[in-house]
Amino acid sequence: MPIWSKAFFRMLAFAAPVALGGLSVAYSDALKQPPAGKERSQPPTPVRVLTMAPVEMVPRITGYGTVAPTREWRAIARVEGEVIETAPQLASGEIVPAGTTLVRLDDTDLRLSLAQMDAQLAAQAVKDETLTASLQIARSDLALALGDLNRQQELADQGVATQAKRDTARRAELSSRARVTEIENQLALNAAEREVLKAQRATAARALEFTAIKAPYDMRIGSVDAEIGQVVNRGQTLLTAEGIDAVEIAAQFAIGRVGPLVRAMGDGANVLGLKARVRLPAPGHSVIWEATVDRVGEAIDARTQSSTIVVRVDQPVAQAQAGQRPPLRRNMFVEVILSAPKRPVLAAPLDAVRGGKALVVSAEGTLERREVTVGYTIGDIAVVTEGLAEGDKLVVTDPAIAVPGMAVKPVEDKAVKAQIAAAGGGQGRGQGKGQDQ
């Protein structure tokens, strides 16, 4: 390459950047960007709300417990003897009616004792007849001796009879009187012995009744420890059974849940006035028994810190239906639903008021935080007693950013409203799935 070409390119490499820098300085004002305009305001965030309005609801709570019979019975031998007969129904699980003879013991010894006592009483009667006849003779002899003594006394007073004759008459009178007293005492002793024999006979006759053990009421047989040929001792348990006329369930309820329910019934109400139902979940359906509140437990459960309310179901066996309603049996785990009369309340989804906090949409369309009080819950529905009023728009959605004062657009949630209406009539998710609290 020629030398002048190399010099030209070197000058061009130096001059081009300098020229561009000068142009940049000269036109810098023209290249300035205009100031950015103000950001546009974000549209209000839509949130789902529930407009609070009174809804007719059946206040109710649910507890859990196991079934137990109201009456339990143990057959205890009250006499010794050999088992000579048992009822055909004497087997675990069998139901027997009242008056059924379940076990019979050998009563031969007791009947022999009764026959011996009857013979002794008959001998006492004969002895009484003999003594009564002897007493009549003794009393006649006493009368003669007393008459002779009186004559001897008169003669002695006249100086005709001697003192010796009078003393002899006196001794004869005393001897006759002693004989009468002896016979009367023997009759009294016989009467006392006869009463003792009668008492012993009554005891043996009563023991004879104990040889036949009968069902005192309609019952279901439990364990059986008596077999034919077995010799039992007094005090030995022969069998156990339970009454079938009623069962009871000692249900556990969280502390503080029962009080609001009772107050919902008005002044002067108590737990015994609550309506009770027992529910057994079954595949495809639920089995319900009507019950009554029987009593309240005396103490708080130390393990669960819950109170106990005992409800009673009458005639559970009579209510049984094959394939539809099984009989309530011992140790069944069931739900107990306590309810008060229907009344208007303000109800909300439990998640919307959890922890005593709630978000509402103010009249200006902004979020506002409220402190609320929940009286009781029914499944996932909470009954609010304080903090919300009719017409308030409760936020039931969970906004990603929930800042009090933030502008929002309320959208009524019809599904939640329908859910609360269904729960008020006992058809919500809390009812039928055992989630009432």
C-alpha cells in the first residue's frame, strides 16, 4: 500500500470519533427525552363479599360419645347349689323377656329343711295342746289348795285347827301355784321357740325362691358363667346382662359451646330443654335417633377439657329396621346433636371471621378491618354475635394483598349465600358429615 494511503486512513481513524463527539455536544438539547407522564391509577381489586342479613338458623352443636345401656344387671348366686337347668336363650347376645327363668339351682336341701321345720312346728302344736290340758288341771288343783288354806286359816283363827295343819295347807297351795307357773312358763317358751322356727322357715322359703334366677326386665344377655352340673357358691356371678329399654350416650362438648346454645333459647332456659338427636354415619346415608337430654356430667374431662352431657334414647331395639336402622349397641361411637329453636342470626363463613378478625368493604369502597365475636359454629358456618351488622359487606375471598384502606370492588358471592341458607335449614356441610362444632 502506498505511504499516502496509510497516512489517510490514520487521519480518518482519529478524526471520525472527534467529529461524532462534537456532533453529540451540538445536538444534545435536541436529543433530550420529554419528561415521563404520571402513572395511571390501578383499577379497584375485585373481592367476593357477602352482604350480611339475618337468616333463619337452627342453633346446634355436635359432640361425640359411645353408647352404653342405662341398666346393667349381674346374676349373683345367693344360695349354694348345683345348676340343674338353664334357659335355651342363655347365650351371649340373646334377648330375653322379663320373667324368663334363666338358671335353676338344685333345691332339694332347702325343701328337706322346710319339711323338718314343718315337723317341728307340728310337734310344738301337740306340746302346746298337752301343756294347755295340764294347765287346766293345775289351776283346778290350785283352786282346791287355796280353798283348803282358807278353811284352815278360819279354823286357826277360831282356835280349833293347829298351826301345823295351817302350814301344811299353805305348802300345798304354794306347790299347786308353782305347778301352774311352770306350765305357763313352758307354754311361753314354746311360743318363743315356735316364732324362731317360723322365722327359720321363712328364711328357708325365701332361699328357695333364690334357686330360680329370673330376668327382672327385658334384657340382652352378656357373659354367661353357669353350666348344667356346675356347683356354685354363694356370691358367685352366674351371668351378666343389660336392659334394652333405653341406652345413653355421654357426649363430649368443647367448653364454651353449650352456653351460647342455651342462651339462644331465652332467659330461664337450661340444658335439659335442648333438643337432642343421635346420629350414626352409615355408607350412603345417616341413621338418626330422637333423644332427650338426661343430665349433665359432674366434672370436666381432664384429658380433653370438655364437658359431658348425657342423652337418652328410648326403645332402641324396637326402632331397629333390618338393613336401614341398626340397634344402638354398647360401645358404638356416635354423634350427638344438640339444638335450640330456630331463630334469626347473622351467619358468615368460618374462614372469613377466623381468629375474631374480619374484613368488610366500607361505604367508600375500601377495606376495613373489624373485631368480631363468634357465638358458635355449625360446620364451616359461624354465627356472629358482635362486630357485624345487617347490611355490612363481609369479604369472603382471600385477597393476595389485604391492606386496610385499599380500594376494592365488591362482588356478591351467591354460592356462599346459598350455602349459609342451606346450613340454616340443617342441610349445610356441617350437617350430614359430622362437622358441627
